[in-house]
Amino acid sequence: MTGIVDYNAGNIKSVERALESLNIKYIRSKNPKDFKDCDRLIFPGVGEAAYAMEQLNSSGLADFLREWVNSKKPLLGICLGSQIIFDYSEESDTKCLGFIPGKIRHFSNLWQNSELKVPHMGWNNISYTNGGCPLFKGVAENSDFYFVHSYVIQPQDESVIKGVCEYEIKVPSCVQKENIYAFQFHPEKSGVAGLTLLKNYCTGTISTNGEIVC
């Protein structure tokens, strides 16, 4: 069973519709106790990092997610959920969950005299790095995915970056560290390629260390 973590950060309905189209059983909840029968979680989100962390801390979901990750169960972060799994975000000077060492930085602090627009919004193709990610099984390299973001994942260890797109700089778009997966793009809004990733995550076999085997 797949759980969808609801922490008032939006983007939930589109994820639900995607899973329903794939005939995947799921439960959506704000209550950690409701995930007792789940073996993997989706952690979506759009919006502002500080507000998201306030919601997670006040609801007890932050501590629950830490326990989940430490117990080697799979977690998939999407968009904002892919960012606040790191240590710190420049957005509102926010201390985040700290599951993976690294920072989240605004495009303007990484570019040099760029004329590109922020947010990075629309379709962009992804190339695989560091051996790619098992969740990309059945998805051709350089497939297009849908992005909407102003902040950029900057992991301390670049080996966790499994896919990048180009937006003047190389933008980490897929991250994996053991049982933790993260997509900066929106797979639920990315057509067949995105649905394939979600299906792989929700139906793949879970190994003893929490990694998904597709």
C-alpha cells in the first residue's frame, strides 16, 4: 500500500488522480497512524519551504518521517517534497528535514547574468547521471518532464544526483540515496513517462535496505 503524506502543501489531487489512473491502491492522510499498513510513502508538495516545515513540525509528521526513513522504508519526494528532505533552504532561511546533506538555493544565486525566467516552468528533458535511478526503468533517457520551481537542489554529495536537466546550469532533477527518492519535476503531470516512474515506485519490490527494485 502506498501512502500520500498530506501536510497542507498542495499538489495532492493530481498525485491521487495519477495513482487512480494506474489502479494503485493508496491512502492519503495527515495522521501518521493511518500509514500503518503502508510500505512506501509519497511526499509531494508545492509552495513555500518555511510554511511546509511549520506544518510538518506542528502535526508530528516531521518526526514520523524521520522514523520512517531511519527504518529503511521508501520515501519519494516530489517538487517541494524533493527539496525539504535536505538540510536547509534559502527560501525564508529555513531549516529542513535533513534526510540528505545539502542545501536548496535560488536560481539567482547560482546563475551569472542569466536572462532566463524564474520560476523554471514547463517541459525539460532529463539526462541520467551516476548510473541513473531504478525508477527510470522503461523511460528513455532525454524524455521530457514538467517542472515548476524557483529553487535548486544542491546536494553535498553529488553522487546522489541520478538525473539532470539544463536551465543554463545543470539542475539536479532526480536524487536517490538508498531508500530516499526525490523528483524536482512533477511526474504526475508528465504524461506517460511520469506515470511510468510512479508505477515503478508503487509496484517495485522493496529490498532489505528500502531500495526499490524494478
